[in-house]
Amino acid sequence: MALIAILPGDGIGPEVTAEARRVLEALALDLAFEEAAVGGAAYHATGHPLPPATLDLARRADAILFGSVGDPSCDALERHLRPEQAILGLRKELTLFANLRPAKLFAGLEDASALRPEVARAIDLLIVRELNGDVYFGEKGMRTTPTGLRQGYDLMSYDEAEVRRIAVAGFEAARRRRGKLCSVDKANVLETSQLWRDVVVEVSADYDDVALSHMYVDNAAMQLVRNPGQFDVIVTGNLFGDILSDQASMCVGSIGLLPSASLDAEGKGLYEPIHGSAPDIAGQGKANPCAAILSAAMMLRHSLGLPEAADRVEAAVAAALVNHRTADLGGDCSTRTMGDAVLAAL
Amino acid sequence: MALIAILPGDGIGPEVTAEARRVLEALALDLAFEEAAVGGAAYHATGHPLPPATLDLARRADAILFGSVGDPSCDALERHLRPEQAILGLRKELTLFANLRPAKLFAGLEDASALRPEVARAIDLLIVRELNGDVYFGEKGMRTTPTGLRQGYDLMSYDEAEVRRIAVAGFEAARRRRGKLCSVDKANVLETSQLWRDVVVEVSADYDDVALSHMYVDNAAMQLVRNPGQFDVIVTGNLFGDILSDQASMCVGSIGLLPSASLDAEGKGLYEPIHGSAPDIAGQGKANPCAAILSAAMMLRHSLGLPEAADRVEAAVAAALVNHRTADLGGDCSTRTMGDAVLAAL
Ligand SMILES: CC(C)[C@H](C(=O)O)[C@@H](O)C(=O)O
Ligand SMILES: CC(C)[C@H](C(=O)O)[C@@H](O)C(=O)O
């Protein structure tokens, strides 16, 4: 029996993870579920965004279904108490270094994208984002300059081992897909990027069957608008991956449709919709549960070794979307109705 | 008599600056021109991408018309010899800290954008990017970790004076436009961004008439695709500005149409098209000179105090585009023919 940790978190997180859990339960697999608080919800309950009991559950679990964190009422807290620290802490503590963010247009949803239909239709890419390093986790703080000015600083860095393991994840993913890997950096300005590029080139020696290219991040942001269909797999660092994956998700239309997996070296993973906590619509039953449900499908595939069950869930979502849409896609389905439609299609 | 430094640089830089110079000459103003080599071209001629004579000319000049730098044959050089160091060096040495990058759809060019026409048509924004600080200019290098691994690092930082002067530039620009300023940062993760946000809020006390908002950079990248018409002025740091301004330019359609100004505190400026050196089409007479010509117009307005002349040039470009298009816009005009069309429309 596999243990699934459910960490609903803030905003719309509880609503969408509830639907994803219903879908997992409907599959009648040998799964146990345990829930714990995380993010702003945990801070308000216990004084810490990632309480020891939650971290302990995450460690014990075979996989984690995560909702979202982010709570405007916590904006003025010291950094280590803010909701975001929960997801950053989980990624780091569990060494979830490989973030997989697929972006693909669902048939019939061309009209949801701001891109021209023919541009949007060509999108079928996977962003492999590094999650354990970069300027996210370097030394950081506020200090005073010699002339008495306040200064904020954050150290960006990668070492070769950190780059190598994510590069391998990128090449492996490209090999399973269309065999094209684009590594995104800013090597014309950053030494961190220069090391990144050097190591990616070194790793490429083991992947003759994958066509490797390099792109500066400013150009990548441009190409993701101009012609996103040119990309198969993109591998990049934590900060650039944060920006580009959100951009790519919007090219597809609704950020309410896109799942993600954050994996360690053994395939243990945390699964979360890439949308945030959306405090403006929280608690109203308006959120789109599809990204959370598709995250559960990724869990079945990547952590539980159940690819057929994953396929079934993904097919059910695609089928449900034909006649059901939540507000983000211009429809008027509630979160629960959308979940029901997926269950019916299972 | 004003002295204009012309720094053509690499790739298509010489072709497009030549047309911009022809346009400036046609205005029969009291201008003197002096040219100097920069970037890869200067490296090949003198062994340095920003030779002392070029820097000296840039200092003496009242304004600088810059082509572009970037030359693949220099990729293996040490960082301080690469073409990019020339533009970074000029920005820093001349304290050109405020980079203005307007993005607006030209009437009739809706079809050039990958965005839906109704989304693209609404774009009329200005990105105000900081150019003298951030991870671009912090301490950087390669070192070895205690466990013997190669590591690349770059220090990101801003002090309050650096943020204040660019925030003022952003608020002033917003005041001259539609009165909306969106400050983009990643304050949920970065201390540099937290200081940025704090100082922007402090400066806002002097600008009651400007509506200030804050957005995380990942969300901004998303919103620039979803609904770019929501933005008036965006103010942001060097790295985020690099990424978002290229993204915004592509939302408008052709990066071949967009100019930029990089200003110091007195209004002295360097003017450059935001497209790069485009080595693939260099020397073929295919490049679009409009961005360079529009950069010259910005020079007339911001450094030479000649707003009417600037208006004339901009109107001439708009008029020429009605019947003439270079390859980037799906036409077959050469660089020179496009330049001729603008001259005819003057
Ligand atoms: C909440 C935030 C810290 C996080 C990040 O920047 O990684 C989010 O934007 C994401 O992409 O998962
Ligand atoms: C050439 C490069 C160093 C430069 C930058 O990153 O600033 C360019 O991309 C730009 O935006 O002007």
C-alpha cells in the first residue's frame, strides 16, 4: 500500500486537491491518504509554514500531492515564516531537484490561448527546471554598504554536480520524447551560466541521439512567443525555469490545466498544479481542478509505476473538457462539477 | 553643433546604422558624426571589444547611435574580451542606468505578431529597465567547492540609491503616459527584490498621481502573453528587464521594429535597436533598419531636445511601413530600399 501525502495549502489549493483525491480514490488502487497543513494555513495554525509534522509526513509518504501556497496576509512576515518557504523547504529537504513542466494544447482549447490558433496548436514541450540551487538558495540578506546605504543581495551559483544531474534529467526526457534538448542560460553575462553550458556540453557526450542546442534566456522568452512549436525539451536553471514555464503555460491558454512533478533521484515526487493559490477566487468553488487532477496522473506515472492508470486519468480529463469548462476557460462549471465530469469520464 | 558617435558594431549593426545615419543627415540639422569600432569588430581590429578610442569618442559625443554586438567567432574568448563586454562597458562607464524600451503595435502590422490581433493591438507599453546593477555587475567567477567541484557564481544585488534613481525614472515616465506603473520583482524569494520593492514604495510617496502595482516576474511573463494591454509602464531590474523586454518585443511582432534608449541622469544617451547582431543574415542587405531609425528618433527626442524632428522620423517610418516591408515582416524589401522609403516619406 502506497502512502500519499495530501498538502492542500492556501487559497484554491484545498478545493483542487480535494477533486484530485476523489479521482485517485475512484481508481480503487491500493493507496492510503494522509493530510497535513502547509503554507499560510500552517503558519496560522502552528506558527510555521512547514511544521515538523508536515515535513515528517512528506518524508514518510511515497508521493506528495500539493495544492499551492501563497497568502497575502503573510506578506509582511519575515522571509522564513512566509508561505513560499514551505514549498522551497520541501523541494530542498527532499532533494526534489527535477521539476517537469509539460505544456501542450488540449484539443479544442485553441480559443483559450492569446496566441494565434496555428501557433498555439503546435505547442508540445516539456520544461525541465532545476529546483535545488541557483539564486533561490544562495546566501542572501540585507546589509549596509560602506557609504551607509541599504543593500539587498542574493548569491547565484551552481556547481558541476548540480548541473550534471539536471542535465541528465533533460537528456533522458528528450530521449523519451522527440530527441531535442534546448539548454537555456545567459552565458554571455553570467559565470553561473558559463559553467551550466560547459557541463551540459560534457553530459551531451553520453547522448549522441539527442540534438542539443543552446539559447540565451532573453531569446528563449522571445521564441516562446514567436514559435513555441520549435521546442521539445527545455532544460534550465531555477530562476529562468520559473519565468519561462509560467510564460509557456500561458501560451497554452489556461494555467488552470497544467500539472508539474518535482522529482528526486529515485523518482519520489511532489506533484502540484503550476497555478498559484489565486486568493481572489479562493473558497468560491470556481477554480479549475484539472491541473491538480493531471498532477495526480503524473504521480501515478512517475512515482507509483502505474502508467495505465495515468493514461486513464489524462484521457478522462480530455474527455471531460469537451463539454465542461470552468471560468478560467470561459465556462461556468464549478470546481466540483468539473471533478464530477472527470469522474464520470473515468 | 552636436556630436553623434556612430558605433556600428557586429553583424547587421553596420547595415542598419548606415540607414539611420542617412535619415539623420536628411534632416539637415546641425550634427557632426564620428564613427568607431565596437564589439567583435573592434576585437578583431584592435584586440579589445571596447578600445580606448571608442570609449573616448562615446564620452565626448552628445549622443551615441549603437548598432549591435555579438559575434559567434568570439564565443570561446575569455569573458572580458567578448563583444558583449563593449555594450556592458559603455552602459557602466557612462552611467547609462535607465533603459527605455517602448513596445507598441504599428497600425497594419497585426499580422506580424504571434498573438491574436485583438490582443496584439492593445499593446502600448514602456519597459524601464535598470542597466547598471543586478547580477550583471556583481562579483562573479569560477571557483572550486570544498569538495573539489567546479562552481560558477554571480552576486545579485541592488542598493537603495540604485533602485531609487530607476524608480524615479519609472514614475516620471508613467506620469508622462497613462499614469500606471507596474514594478516587477521576485520579492517572495529574493532579498534584492525585497529591497527593490521597499524602495519603490518609498519613492511612490512623491507620485500620488501614479497608480503603482507590484508583480512577480513569473506572473509578469505570463501576463505579457495573456493580456499585454493591461500594462502602461513596467519598471524592473537589469536581468528581469532583459527577459521581459525581449518577450514584449516579440508580442508586438517584429523585433526589427523596436528601438531603445539608455540614459544617464543628464539625458545623455546611447540609442540602439533591441534586435541583436543577427549573424545569420548579416551582410546580405536583408535586415530591417526601422529599429535603428526609430532609435535615432529617440535620440532626437531624449538627448538632442528636438521632439518635432523625432515626430517627423517616427511618422515617416509608419508611412513607409504601409507599402514596404523587409523579410522579418514577410516582405522582400532590402535594408537600403526600406531606408529609401523612409527618406521619401520624410
Ligand atoms: C511560490 C514560489 C516560491 C515558486 C517559485 O518561484 O519557485 C512558484 O513561483 C513556482 O514556480 O513554483
Ligand atoms: C548583449 C547582452 C549583454 C545584452 C544584455 O543582456 O543586456 C542584450 O541582451 C540586451 O538586452 O541589450
